[in-house]
Amino acid sequence: MDILPKADYAIFSDTGMEAAATYKYLDFLLTWQQSNGGIPIIVCRDKNLYEDLLRTAEDGHEVSIPAFTANEDGSIGMLRRQCTHKYKIQVTSDYIRDHIYNLPKGSRRPPTAVWMGITTDEMERMAFPSEAWRINTYPLLGYYTTHKGECNHINWGIPMSRQDVVRWLVLHDLPIPTKSACVFCPYKSDAAWAEQREFAPEDFAAAVNIDEAIRDSSHKGIKNPVFLHRSCTPLKEVGFDPRQSQAWGECSGNCHI
């Protein structure tokens, strides 16, 4: 069944409000791992982006997601993105330091291959690590990248498209996962928003909660209202175009995988 070398650990950084389908798949993986001696799965819940965003309006807690707001000239701008680094990359990096290598804070980690499941049809999502110890490794592309800006081939990688991965899962009677992302992520197409509203109403309600919580971001120096949808319209009022299937941005290759 194995087509790649076996990783030492699988780490999932839970931001607090992933899609219900993602949590269901996580439960399946945890059960499968126990029954089949799979890769140890670590679930990190150190930080909760959903709760932090809800309370930011109350106490000015500094959290920034790439939401939309109107510029003074009427054009639509996007806020600075901190969530990927703070709630994904930093959490997994800290776990590697604290629990895998058992190093004190401030210690230098040894070079470590961090695998990410980006496929050939989204190769542009490869990224260079911001820390020298990380080696961003892409088994489904056959490449790794380094802090020095190197992009090198790995001879054990197996280039696969997303459809190839789906086909492999089906052939092995395994369920097909959805893309992992916060339910309120602004990097979402209209088609994805419409699907969420129709088929995952609880997830959509949580997104509406965040959309309303971030509206007044004046404590961050943002003068105009802030929205999750690019139209700068309250999410619960948007008429989504199901034909619009292109996401509005890129999360640096650490989410939506």
C-alpha cells in the first residue's frame, strides 16, 4: 500500500474552526492509524483563531486575516495575513522543537524535512521556508526547497495530480478528504461559499459570526469596514455566483491541502 517512505509524524494544527468535514476525516484518520499502525498523528490545539477573532473586537487583541476592505480611492484591498504563520507554521514549528527534539526555546533545531501534500496541478504553491532548519519537502511534486532559495529534486518523490491522489484513495477504499481550511477563510471562491452555505450551514453560520466580528477594525487603524467577501458586502447578504470557482488568493502553501 505504501508508495512513499514513511514519515515520522503527521502534525495537524487545528485553528479552532475547520470545516465539519475536515474534523470528520481527522476522526477517521485517528481511528485508522490506531488499527493499522500508521504514522503517529499529532493534533495541536495550542491556539484558537476563531475565538481570538471573536474577542478581538472586545479587547483589541491583534489578529489579522486577509479580509477585504475598501481603499480611499474606492478600490478593494486585502488586509495583512498573519494567520498562516501564527496559527499553522509557528504552532507546528514549536511542537517540533518542544516535543520531538525536546529543545528549550531559542535552541537551534537540526535540519528537518517538513512534508506538505501539494500536487502537480498546484505546483505554484511551493514556498521557500522562512527558517534555516526547515526543509520544505513536497513528495507529490518530487522537490524540496530551502531557506537559501534552493529548489532541488528528490528521487523518491512520486509526482501526482490531485486527481491521481483521489484515484489512489478510491482504489484503496479510503474516503476522499476536503481541502483543509478555516470555515471563514477569505481565500474562497463564490462557488465554495455557496456550497458551504447550502451543505454546511453550521460552518457558514460560524463564518458569518467572524464576518460581523471583524467589521469594525478601527483599533488596528483600519478606517473602513472589513468583510470576508471581496464584494465588501456582509457575508449573510451576498448573492454568490456559483460559476466563480477561482479562489481570491494564496495561503503560501500551508493551508488548503
